[in-house]
Amino acid sequence: MVGATPQLLSRHTIVLAADGRYRSTYSPVPALTAAAVNWPLASTGILDLKGPQAAGRIAKFAASLLTAVAVAIGFLTVRRSLPMIPALLLAAGLGLGTGLWSTVSQTLWQHETAIVGFMLAVHALTARRPGLTRGLLIGVGVALACTSRLSVIPAGFVLLLATWACYGTRTMIAALSIVAAAGAILIVHNINAFGHVLGPLPYLESLHGQFHATDRSFQFGWEGYAGLLVSPSRGLLIFSPVVA
């Protein structure tokens, strides 16, 4: 991909990894998901992988489709307890009233894959299925989300805790086994590619001073709390008042 699109080398998120290859500093899971989504288009000749716009088209199509799938899963989830019209309105609000359509669907990053994973996990958590099947589906969803974007691991932990509280230890172990296996695979990849369990995260930490005007991820003090609570782009009181 870098050979076909040399402009990618100008981005700080593309680095020469420890294995001698140019790699993205983001998780490979969204890219692998996008590859699976676009494979039918490539295999039928609809998408030319060697074309000058291939990278952008792959990213756009995958992000749009995954966002649509997330909204569809959300609709199916609420349809269990709501009539058709309210369920459709709620799904429309999810897709159009949040950042899903305006931001997440525009290009491939991490959000779309993580959101699909969490939607699948919540759908399985509220489904009427036998314990083992439910646990495996929850595990797949949480694993997909957490390996796509490591910062959502606390949310994944909450879903696993809810699985244990609602359906017992056996179902939770089934879910946890899938998550643990996915995490182990990602760790092996990180070590092989970047020489570190956390992959490129140490490198990304070193960029805080350049891009975020700070030398650390956590800052205790009024500036840190202000950023956590009322930052225009990430503040909890602005974007997630229920969590706050």
C-alpha cells in the first residue's frame, strides 16, 4: 500500500517497524476487516487494487458499510422491545444524530470497527440464546472492539462484567476466552512487528509533545481535569454526560 501510495510516508502514523516493513501505528484489525469487506469487490474486478484511488475507495467503502451494519444491529437490538416505528426512529437517531454518519462513516480508522464490535456484543447480551452461543458472540464483539482500539478496553470490561452478572460464570468464561485469544494474537503481532508488547504505543507516546502540547498521557491538575471534563473535542460533560 505504501509503495502504491508514497504520500502515506508523510504521515507520522506510518513508520518503519522493527521487522523492516512500513506499518501503520494503528491496530491492524480495522485494516484486516476492511480487506475482508472489500474482497468481493476486488475478486469480481469492481475494485482495482492497483488503481490510484484504491486506498481511499477501500477505506470509504469499508467505513460506510461497517457503520451501516452497526446501525442495523442497533435497530435489531431495540426492535426486541420497541414497536417498528420507534425502533426505526431510534436507529435513525443513532446513525444521523451522533457522529456515526458525519464522522465514522467517512473513512476507515478505528471507530467503525470498534462500534460494530460493541453493537454485536450488546445485541448478543440482550438476545434469547443458549448460554455458550451468547458468550461466544459477546466475546467476538468485545474482542473486535478492543483489538481495534485499545482505549475502549474499559468498556469491554464492563460488558464482560455485565455478562457475568446477567448470565453467570460459564457464559462469561466463553466470552473471555475469545477476548483472551484475540488479545494474545495481537500481542504476538506487536512483538513481531514492533518489538514491544504494546506495539507502536511507546512511539505514539513520544509524539505527545509535538501534537498535544504535553509530555504524558495523564496529567493530574486542573488542566488535566478541565481537558477530561470540558474539552471541546473530548470532554465527558460535553460528549458523555451520563458517564460523567
